[in-house]
Amino acid sequence: MAGQSWGALEIVDEADATPRVVELRGASAIVVGRTHQANVVIPVPFVSSAHCTLHCVGAESGTELPRVRLVDTSSNGTFINGKLIGKNGEVDVAEGDTLTFSRAQRYPLARLSSLAAPLPPSAAESDSDSSRPAKRGRAGAQDSAFLANEAAASEESARLRSELTAAREAESREAAKEAAALLRAQRAEQDLAALPL
């Protein structure tokens, strides 16, 4: 396996960004993580120093990629097409599968691809772009499901943030009323104390 390429990761750091392609070459195990000790570095705070490991476990007949197995070694979880793998969980990863590194964050994301046929840059765009070319195999349906899950999670997150903000504002108003009442009581006591007996 020394020096031989067994695929690539296309990493999209943020919305509308051009993917950076990292060739998976040589070693049968590639560590993806935040620090420079990782083979594939994604320098984002919520990515663990050794977030996950991709293992090359042999070639599948009829595909351009060998079989790739992902082991989740993170604290925050690794997600394949929106599904949590979980600490020490293992799963086979197919060409076009999308890896994300946090439930709350859509980016960065990474896609496993073949160097012989990399995904076009438009693969990082949203599914709402009807001019986007169709994806190979099951990846298009998985991306649609992933984006639908992400949209639902985003809406739920926005709703919860709104409720939390409203609750904090209500608490703040209540605290201000209590402080005003306490101040009025203190002034009344001072006024009484100042009266001649």
C-alpha cells in the first residue's frame, strides 16, 4: 500500500467554499483531526485532535475505491450522512458519503471521493440549486436526507434560541421589577428614619 492512492477527501470548510482535496495515500489508516499530528487537519475547535480514523481495508469489486472503514474516536461525535456514529463506533464509508464533525455545525464537512472522478465543486452547494449535476449512486439521496435533517435541526435550534431569549428577557424584566420594589422600600425606610420623632 506504500505510496498507492486509495481515494480522497473533499473538505468544504464553509458554505459556498471551494472544496480542498486531500489525497488518501500510502498508510492504511488516516487520522482526521484538529492538530498537526493528524494526517488530515481540520483546524476547528469542535473537531477533536484525533476525531476519526479512516482505514483502507481492501478493494470492492466494481468500484474505483477500496473499502473504507471509519472509526469515530472523537468526543463530539462523527456523523455520516447526518447519522451519529458514536465514540469507538465503526462504519463502512462509501464514495460520496458526507462526514460532519458536530450535530450543531454543518461545516466543515468532508466527502469521500475517487481521485479518478472527483466530485465537482458544485457538490458543496445546497440541493436547492436545480442546475446542479446529479450525483453518482446513492449519494444524492443521502445528501437530500442529510440536508432535510440539517434544515429541521436548524429550525429547531432557532426555535429553542428564540424561546431561550424570550425567557431571559422575561427573567430580566422580573428582576428589574424586584430591584425597583426593593429600592422603593429602602427609600421609604430612609424617609421614615429621617422623620423627627
